[in-house]
Amino acid sequence: MKIIKEDLSEILRDIPWLPIDIDIDIVKLQQEYKFVCENYEFQEYAATHEVVREKYAKAWSGISLISSDGSLYNDLRRGVGISNKSDYLPTELKNYCEYFYELIDLFFARNSRCRIMRISPQSSLVFHSHVLDHGQPETNLTIQIPIEMPENFEYCVVNEKDFTKDKTFALPSSFENIHRGKLDVGKSYYLNSYQYHNVYNYSDTYRASIMLYCDLRDENVKQLIKKSLVKEGFLE
């Protein structure tokens, strides 16, 4: 069904995830990820909320491509992706991962946190909203570029109207209305981080993806999102 609205943020709020109309070179993507795995460590994500800190430390790890100070690990904590600060810096991985940075530039995302993030085997995060829980501006779009995607892995998105805080740690089966699915390697996606979302890795291998933020107020980003919405039939 085509949605006819002027406000792109309002349109995106109703879509759990959207394939972005950008070509991804899987070979280059996975070659550079292999290089990072062989030469660098992934460090645990340090959640600020005490209740989820221990869970996230076991489930979520990463390494920065672009960070607030150019370091590899200092930004592995909860924080809004895009900032008004002008000194976001590429990390030393820029010297070895040319293609990763090409992808970042395709999303005009040099002034945001960009990271490779992994979900551990047999683990999940908690249901959370970047906007409603953590104050991320709705114009900050969360982008996922899958690198390694186990068969037994799923993304879950629940509308705020169907979510209550007592279900923060709930399983997908606890919700009557929920979007469940897997994102494909070889594509990139807008992932709805306004609504409550979680990921579940039921497999014995890591899920890895590039996670970045782009700014819908940027005219280049706006046109890319519009093009993708039209291609997927959400916009005329």
C-alpha cells in the first residue's frame, strides 16, 4: 500500500525496516571485516543503564570506524549518533578499510558515530527506542549494513502503542503485534529505531553489521530515502 504523506519522518515511523537503494559489494565488505577480525579486538558495549549493563556486556561488542575522538573504543556506550559537534573523526581503520568508508560517504555520515557491531551467539539485547527512551532526534536515521547474518537471527520491531515497559526483556512471542524478520547481506537498511526494537541471535555464530547514523535533514540523505521509499512502493 502506498503512503502519501509529506513528512518523511512520519512515513518512516510506520515502516519496521526499509531496504536502501544502494549497491553493496559483498566481497569487499566481508574481506575488510575479515581483516578487522584478524588484526583487532572487539570490545564490549558499556550500557549506562545498570539493569541491562551485564546483559549487553555479554551480547554486544564493537569497534568504531568514526568516533567522537577518533579512538576505536571510547564511543562504545549509549549515545545519540549524530551530534552538532564538528570534530567527529575517522579511526585508524581508515588506513585499512577503504570500502567501509566509501559506504559511510554514500550515507553522508562522516559526522556521526559509525561502528562495526556484533551480536554474540545465543544472545539478544532488550527492547528499546532510541528516540523515546534515549532522546535521539527522529531525524537521526539508524542504518544497518549486514556483514555476517546467521540463518537463525531475527530483527523485531514493536509499535510504541503495543509496548509496555514490563516487556523490555520479553521474547518476541510475548507480543500479539510484532514485525519479525532477517536483513540480508548484500543490502543496506534503514532500521526503525523510533519504535521499540530488539535482535535475537539463536545461532552459534556472531551476527556482524556496520551501524551508522545519517541525518534526514541533509538533502542528499532525504533524496536517497525518497528514492528507496518509491522503489519499495511506500511513496508515489
